[in-house]
Amino acid sequence: MNFRFVVNPEVCTGCRTCELACAFAHPHDGKPGKSRIYPIDGGFKELWVPVTCLQCDDAACVKSCLVDALKRNPVTGAIELNREMCVMCMACVAACPFGCALLDPGQDAVVKCDLCGGDPVCAHFCPTKALSYVPIEKKDRIAG
Amino acid sequence: MIKFTINGKLVQADQGDMLLTVIRREGIDVPSQCHHQAVEPSGACRLCMVEITRQEWDGWSKFVTSCLYPVEDGLMVTTHSAKVIQLRKTIIDLYLARHPNSTEIMRLASEYGVTRTTYETVADGDDCIMCGLCTRICAHMGFSAISTVGRGHDKEIAPPLKEAPTDCTGCLSCANNCPTNFIEFTRDSNSLTIWGRTFETLACSQCGKTTITRDFAEHLSKTRDIPIAYFEVCDDCHRKETAKTMGRVVNWTREVQA
């Protein structure tokens, strides 16, 4: 875990480029898939918050999965869903307190942010750098 | 690392991997109805049969269910030889006789060019192919609310004593993974009925959208140490709440800086 995904809502303009980038980065049947990131109105003037998976340490989705389909990737630090092991019980979708495990009705599957395997596409496309993927300073680095 | 060939191509796999896993990983389409990565393989549907041979077998070969066969060094696997295709056609032929109305079996039959069954069709044949995937998933999730009951022609999937199951939590994993979509459930605005038992579904306290059943949420809350409050709001409202909370923090820092 040498990098971390940083969301800075202060500079988000709510342009939804990240949503598009995510949908195109996770296509299904040649069409854009379901986005894993949503800029949502923060409740104040000119304030948008890009809501996406926070990759919690003690994640409710991982705890709720009765078949261990959700596991943390030790390299990227992202919690990844093994779709072949998922039994579609919807426990993670219901359990996530941030609402970031999503049901994609188009492909009848649960989807969640996997940090694009270590190179989040949304961060590349964010015009104001409200989303960024930055190296962790050595002193901040969490063991493991 | 174990090295063997699939259709002449040299592949590598870890010790203990099953043949079907490696075959699928290589992108080869071998049909299977009863296989799911989450549970132990059982080899019930027999559709994933492949032909295996070895150098020292002098041309002899045998058929195995690839989902149950661990990889071995020097194995030569053929997934679509004439003999295997004929074997699969026979199995599909039998399925077609027993489950004439199943769309999944019909799809499989058309894929393999089986136009009609050579056996006598079972008149009142249902769509359950007795693969036992639902019971294995239910057991793996820790409920074991359903199992196979009876034997021979009367064998079926049912809860104990064919009564409303007390161990079931209405998670719908059985119905969602049934290869032939045989397991039925009904859902209305605030309840869900499966295996003859009606469950109360949780509704989002803010928008009213129904999520999982109350029994399933309570089970997860109790066994997995997740606050029950997490289940009382739907994912859409959770995201809005997250945005509002983070918005307040950002607005506060703005005010401090101004």
C-alpha cells in the first residue's frame, strides 16, 4: 500500500467526468457499465462530494460477506469483489454504511470500486484534481 | 507449479486446483450447471466431463468431471473431442427428457445440436435438475435451511418436513443461483415469500426502498457484529448522507479559513 486515493471535495466542481470515466473503464457487453463513483450535492453552495468506496479498514461489506467473496488486495489496498464467488445475497449492498457496494441491474451483479487494480481512471480524468492517487509519505505509511 | 496440456496447449496451475477452474481460466467454454466458485464442487450435473489421458497410458483415455478432478503433472486434457461431445449430448438428451420445459436445458440442447430427446419425455417434469447447488450454498452460508429429501423419483429440494423453514433468513441466495431458475419466490411491498415462509423486508427509513429481509439483517448483525442501523437505510440514501456529512466538514473548514 504505497499509494492512497484522496478525495478533496473543496475543489470538486460536480462535472461528473469521474462518473463517465468509471463507466467507460468498467464496460459491460461493449457498453459503459455502472459507475462506482458519484459526485453528490454536499448540501451547501458550490459544494459537491464525490462519493466512492472508502476501502474501510474494518469494512462492513467484508464482515457481511458470508462466502468470503470480498477480500482486500494486499498490493493496492482495495477491497475487491470476486464476482465468481458472489452468491448475490445483497448483504454487502445493505451493510455498507456509505452505500458504495452497488447492484448493477444491467449485468445482474454487485459492483464496487477496486481502484482499477491500482491505477484509478477517475483520478486521471478529474479536471480539478479533486480526485488523486498519491504516494503515501513513509512516516504515514501503515504497516502491512 | 503443475504443468499439463489442455487441447494441446501447455498450461500451469497450482497444486489442488480443479481442472474446470483452469479450463475456464484459459477461456475454454465447458458447460456446467452445478458449479459455483463459492462452494465445494460436487460433480452432480456431469456436463463438465472432459477426456483425460497420459503419455504412459498407451492411447487409453478416460472421462472425468473436470470440476472434481485435481490437476496433475503431465495430464493431457481434451475438452471438445468427438467422444466428449457425444457424451455431453447423451447427458443433455437425458436432461431434455426429464425437464422438457426448462429454457436453460433447451438453450444447452440447441448449443449442442440436440433437437429432440430419444427417451420418453416425463409429462409432469419440473425444471429442478437436482444439482444441489442451492443446498450447498445454503449450507456454506451457515443456514442449512434446505436439503434434498426423498429418493428416486420422489427426490426433491425442500425444507425439513416440508414445513416453513425456521433456519431460513430469506437471503434468496438459493433462488439467485439456481441454474434453471426453478426456485420461486414472491415479493410484494413489504414482504417476501420463499419456501412457504413469509419474511418481513426492511424498508429504507428515508425513501422507503425495500432492501434485505429483517431476519437476514438481524442474523448478519448478530453473527458478524455489524450495527443493525446500517441496514435501516438503503444504499442511495447512505450515499446522500455521506455527501451531506462530508459537505458539512468541508463547509466548516471553508468558514474557518474565510
